[in-house]
Amino acid sequence: MTNIEKALRHLNRKITEREQSHSIPFDEFLRILSESPATVVRNVFQTFHDMIRGYVGVGQDEYPDDPESINYMNYDCSRLFIENTDRPFFADRLFANRLINHVDAMKGSARQNKIYIFEGPPGSGKSTFLNNLLLKFEEYANSEAGTRYEVVWRLDRRILAHISDTKIKPFIDQLTHLLDEYELGVSEQNELNNTLSRGSDFVEVLCPSHDNPLMMIPKKDRRLFFDDLFKNDEFKWKLFTEKEYDWVFSETPCTICSSLFDALLQRLPTSMDVYSMIHARPYRFNRRMGEGITVFNPGDKPMKQVVMTNAILQRKIDMLFGDSNQVKYLFSSFAKTNNGIYALMDVKSHNAERLLELHNIISEGIHKVEDLEENVKSLFIALMNPEDEKAIEGLQSFSDRIEFINIPYVMDLNTEVEIYRNIFGKHIDENFLPRVLHNFARVIISTRMDKHSEALLNWIGDASKYSLYCDDNLLILKMELYTGHIPPWLTEEDRKRLTAKKRRKIIAESEIEGITGFSGRDSIKIFSDFYAAYARKDKLISMSHLLTFFTKWRKELNESIPDGFMDSLIRNYNYAVLQEVKESLFNYNEEQISHDILNYMFAINFEIGSVEVCRFTGDRMEIEEEFLGGIEGRLLGTSATVEEHADFRRDIQKEYTSRTLTQEIMVEGKDPRMTQLYQSLHDRYVHNLKEKVLEPFLDNANFRRAIKDYDTESFKTYDQRIRDDVTFLIGNLCGAKYHYTKQSAKEVCEYVIDNDLARKFRS
């Protein structure tokens, strides 16, 4: 076998395995149905849901144990919108949750008689979103996981001839002659003769509406039939009780299939003979051919031929049934997407007319084809710019059938950064100090946000208490919440007040944002200019560069940025990197901290002046005010008042006696280090120690120079203590927690010291 033959055979086998779809008898279809009912009994809405969920998977909730969680999930949409696409679409967390919620809802029958309009401003990626969505739907629907079946009639001429040979045979004999005489040329006659000689026993009629073979069971008999077919399991219970399966019992087959069924039932002895002529085959989707998926652009003119037929097939059907005119093989273009997707790329020009044409179809699920009624149960999707809503103004009955899904500019800063990485390459991170790239995204997103947030003000109240970390409009805080992250700089009181209701209201405000500001195309152009201006090999892009770019070099851009936002972003960055440096420099004695906390928990239950041995540590303690106050100073900070010390001591003593000792230790048998009180005190203790960790180095010039000289020969000239501290600091910054490089770690440490951040935030 030559290489050419081998390659062709291998290609043929692959194409055959992937593309060929043989029809199967009705009883074989029922066998598959009984074995895999959940995959076979699906309409387009259920299949669409399964496709989305199959590609996206289960989302991640960063706060699963939070009783105030709102299930605001982090969904990975890369398989759905990015992988194996010509142009990737990046769905931010807000849109992903919005889409999944709508898809889960549309799976139920109550949401099916609607058109789903994805509305967003120009440059939000609507067209890319829809193209990728349809691409993956076609891919899924043609795969084994997404297989659905459609009706194929195989009309057996022998059986029909046997039933009424004298009546039907003359018409069958006339078929070839009539076609030869009136329709076909010489070459076509030869082709027909060959066809009849090879398979003349059957006339195959495809259902143009792609009816599910289940529809061939008479509607009034379906419940009893399925009760007999399915065993008593979870699926059968869902089938008979849940709304999403209402269509199985309420829908009817198309007029062509109904007519064929009735005509055969009149001529054949039993319904079993009718079902022997019903076959099923996988429903194959092909967007380019308009099979299962049809997409119209605004410039696509209306079709001249509204009613479709097949003259040759109609003649064959007429011959089989004695020219009774019982079966009219007529259908419209809507039939080709029945049980599929009908999409309008933009609602303007000819697409505005198509949208209005859908009014009665969506409301009733029926389309008139001459004197026949055609079933249309499709998933209708459209894209729309906000200014095009005038196309549906004044049609209240139609507007009730429209489900708007916002697709605004990206509002999640992590997604905005992923867009830059995709376009300019993932290596761009290497040119930025950590956090700076994300802060560029924050600047862009700030222009897309509503400057006033009623939900945030009702929750936070006075925004000035967070002036060191956030802007006056609390946009930085809202951006964090949009990413699913609750920032650590919130007070404990505000964190407790972030109820599920308040959080939902904050997320809900995203529905009216992302319509104005820098578009997706704008942000890419702005980032390109910024990156080209400051990317260098010897120096990383810093916050100073970011500030200069927006306030001095491209001043016109600063007009779109909220007042004071850049200054607040700098303060937020300063706070964040200061905490990272403190955390990385902090080298605490865990054993000593543990002893202090356990001794304090035990000691507060005794009178001042008493001497006790701690049951947790074995330490002998003289319980004096100085002893308790010293530990409280590390727990509360040195600025705490006498009253605050007293209140704190009283609260801790109450918590210890009412819960920690009596319930967690005595009843549940917990180690005291595993109790909630211990963990809370430990976090306080460590936090206050970190606040002071930089103080010994603030006025030490050698420490800064040692950081600059780190990883060079000059570093060896410093004394051992400084070398150890700097090595410990740089090593932790470069570790798994913060992911700095040596260069970025050195530069950020110099930034913290040069800007005296420790003193600024201490004051």
C-alpha cells in the first residue's frame, strides 16, 4: 500500500466515523431512549443548557462556608469562548454569572417562548461572543454528548403495494414514466433508473422540521407509553413532574409527519406497521448550510422563496398514496432551525423586520405556510445596541416576550488583564512590577462605572474611613467585589454587615454599568501606547509610570477618569505592597505567641494579684495588671485606651467561659489552639506585630543599600544580620505566595522605603 492510499484510507475512516449518520429503526431508537433517556429526551433549550454547563463546568466560590454567600461563582469560560476559536471572547465574572443564570432558567419550559437579546454598546464583543457560542453549540450538537435524533420516514413501497396492489401499483409504475417525460433529461433519467434499481423499495422522506421521534407517539398516549417504557427511577419522576419536560407531552409533530402518520394509519393494518416505516437519525447541525443554525446579518435581504418544497419528492409521495393530496411537502425557512437556533446578528435594517416577524412565531410557536400551520420551537437569539431598542418600541405584547441579557464592557479587572495578555502575549507580566498591570485595568474600568453607588453607601456609610485604601466613590472596593474578592482592609464591623442582600444589590448595579467609558477597542489601543512607552529591559513598569502616563503624557484620557481616583489608586497600591513587605520580613516566634495567648485566655478568669499555673502551658503566672496589659498591648495596639482594655478583657472572658471552655474544650474535646477564640486572638497578635516589623529598618541606610546590592558581589560586604534579613525578605517575596522576581522584589522594597510608607500608614 502506497503512502497516498494509506493516507486516503485513514482520512476516509476519520470522516466516516465523524460525519456519517445512519438512520435506525424506531424500535432501535426506543432501545437507546430507554438506556439513556436524559440525553435523548432533550429539546434545544435543554441541549443548549447542557452544552454551556459541559464546557464551563462547576464554578468556584471563594467563600463557600460564608452564611452570607450569594453563589457569585468564578466560572472558567475558556473552553466555551477561547479555545479553538478564531477570535477569543473574554467573559468577565459578572457576565459569566449572568449568562449561567439565564441558561439555567431557560432550561425550564416557562422561559422558552422568548427571544433572548444580548444588548451592549459597540466594542463590547457581542458579535465575537455570538459567533463563538454558535461555533461551540454546533460542535457540541454534532458530538456524541450532544446527539439528538430527528424523524426519517422510510416508506416501504412493497408493503403499501401488498396492501392494495391494484390501487397503488399503477401509480408506482407511473412514477418513473411521469418523471422521465416531464421532469428529467437523459442523464437524469439514467440516474433515476440507477437509483430505483438500487433502492426502489423505499421512498425516504426527511422531516424538514427536525421533529424528535418522540413526537410520533400520539400526544394522548404518551404518558401511558412512557410509563411502560421507563423504569421507576429519578428520570421518570422528573419526566412526569418537572416543568422542563412539559414539551414532551404538549408538543405535536409537524404537519408533514402528522399527515404521513395519518395516511399510513388509514392504509396499514396496525400502527406497528406504521412505526416500522419510522426511522431516526442524529440531528446534524451545519451553520453554513442553515441546518439547525441560521444567522442573519442586517444586510442580508429577505428570501424571495418563502415557501419551500421538493417537487420530485412530492410526486413520489403522491404516487404512493394514490395522488390523494393527503401529504403536502411544504415548509418554510423556519423549519430548518426548528429545535435549533435562529440568530440575528444586529437588530437593524432587514434584521429589524425579521425581529418583528418573529412576534407571532415566538408567542404561539406557530408559523403559517400557505394553509398549513408549521411548528417553530427554536432558540431565538439577537444582538442589539442600546440605541436600536426603538425597533421594538410600542409593541408591549412583544416586549413581554423579550429577555434582555446585558453584555457590557468588561467590568472584572482580572478579565481585562487577560485580554491584554491574549493580544500582547503573556510575557508582558515580566515587564511590570506586581499589581501595576492590574492597576492599569482598574483605571480603564473606572471610566465604565457609575460614580454613585447607593448599595455601597447603604452598606459602608462614610467612605472617608477607608481613605487610605479606597477612593471617595468606593469604586476600588466595588471592583474587588466584582472579582469575587472581599478586601482584607475592611473593618470587622463592615465585613459582618456585608449580608447576602447587600452583596446582591452591589452586584446588581453592574447591570447599568459598562455602557460608557473606554470601550474594549479603546482600552487595547491605550494599553498599546502605554506599554510601548515604558517597557524596558533594565527597569520594570511601576505605579509612577502609570500615574505619569494618565496625568501628564495623555492628559485627554484623564478627563474620563473619576476625580481623585488616581491618587486613591496610588494609596491603595502603597498599602498593599507595604503589607506584602511586612509579611515577608516578619519572622515571628510561633511558640512564644502561642504561650502568650494561652496564658492570657487562662489568666483573665482570676483576680488581680493571684498566682496560678496555666492548665494549657504549665507556666506559673503572677496575674498582675502589667502582665495582662502587656499582652493586650500586642493584641489591641499601643494606642488603645484604658476603657478599651477593660472592654476587651471583659468580652474575652465572657467568650472564654460561655463557649471556649464549656463547649469547645469540655464538650467537643478541642485542643485550646483549635478554638475560635484562640484563632481570633492569634490573628490579632500577629497583625499588630507585623505593623512594627519595619521600624528597626526605617532609618537604616545600610538596609536600603543592601536591598539594592542583593544578588551582587557587593552584597557580601554587609554584616551578617542585614544579609540574613534582606535574604529572608527577598526570598519570601519571591515565594509561592507573592510570585515576585528578584528584580521586582528589590524594586518594590526600595519603593516602600523611599516613599516612607511604613510611617505614612502608621500615622
